Amino acid sequence: MNKYLSELIELSQIDKSIDGFEPRIESIQRALNVAIEKESAIKSAIESYDEEIKEAKLKRGKNELHLAELAEKLKELSKKTAIVKTAREVKALGLEEEIAKEQSDFANEEIQRLDKLIDSKNLYKEEESLKLEEASKEVEEIRASIADELAEIEKEKKSVYANKQTLTGEMDQKILSFYEKIKKWAGNTTVVPVKKQACYGCFMKINDKVYSSVIKEEEIVTCPHCGRILYKEKEQEIKE
């Protein structure tokens, strides 16, 4: 086999290995990502409850302030009622006092409603906090369980990249440049085998002359249809 073709086949196989690392990593990390998303969702729920509790407490404080103002107003009205002289004034003060009492009743009811709301939100928050503890524990357990696998892949990556660096350093740079030019659009199908006289990049049948050149393996041959680099698949590869 032509030396340059052999190097290109080897380089193509290395690049395929490199392209396969990310899917392997994503597959391993899938369970971790699901657990992390679950943990994040619980944290968001807790934050939402915190905001609702904060808002309810703020409203409760406003109602308490309003209730204090109404209580002071009722005291003032009580004092005025003792000194008024006409029936008209008594009636006006009575109406004003009645409105103030209604507002006080409403404020007290609103405070009670907000207290119940705060209690229920705190209860929900406590439940979510327990879930968060479990979710965080699950994240750490999964992270620990896949650490060795990820470390092994990282070790493998370094080895593959080192092999690529060694190979590309020894290759003819014009040949390497030619390969990289095709790789820009063909990706890891830059170098493909010929099976049943067809290019296994574009799956188009190649003519007898090109097929004969591929079989001889004396030079670098490209597919006349797609431009990928071709090589004849060995018997061992076919069996595998």
C-alpha cells in the first residue's frame, strides 16, 4: 500500500476516535445531567416559595400598620363622640366609626389569611428542602460513580491526541493539507472504503478505471463523485 494512503487511513481512524469521545462522555454524563436538572428544579421551587413568603409577610406588615392606624382613629372618634352636641355630628361620627371598624375587620381577616398562606408555603418549602437534600446526595453519588470512567476517557483522549500529533508530524505536509481540506466538509468520512465497487462516503458506484486504481493502492485516489479519499477494504475488515 502507498505510504501516504496508509498514513491517511490511520489519521482518519484517529479522527473518528476523537469524534467519538464527546458522545461517549455525554452518554456517561446523561444520568448526572438529569439529576442536576432535578436538583435545579427543586432549588427554583424553594426560591419561588421564598419569594411568595416574602411578599405575604410584606402584605401582612402593611395590614398590621393599617390596623394600628385604624385603632388610633377609633380612639379619636370615641373622644369626639363624647363632646359633640348635635345629632348630625353624632351620626357622621358613627358612620365614620362603622367604616373604620369594617376596615379593621377586613385587615384582621387579611392577616389571618396571610398567616395561613405563610404557614402553608413554609410547609411546602420544608418538603422541597428534604427533596433537595436527597437530590443533592444523588448528584454527588452519580458524580462519584462516573469519575473513574471519565478519568479513563480523558487518559485515552490524551493518548489518541499524542498519536495524532506524532503521525501528523511525520506526514508530508502537502498530503496533510489535502486531507484537512476534504475534512472541512466531509468530517470523519474523509477517508472511506470501497465496497462492492461503491464509495462508502456518497454510496455512488465508481467506474472500473478508478476501482482498478483503488485496488492497486499505489497512489491516493479520490471518489469522482464526492471527492473523498478511497481505499480498498481488506478481507479482515469485511469479516469484522
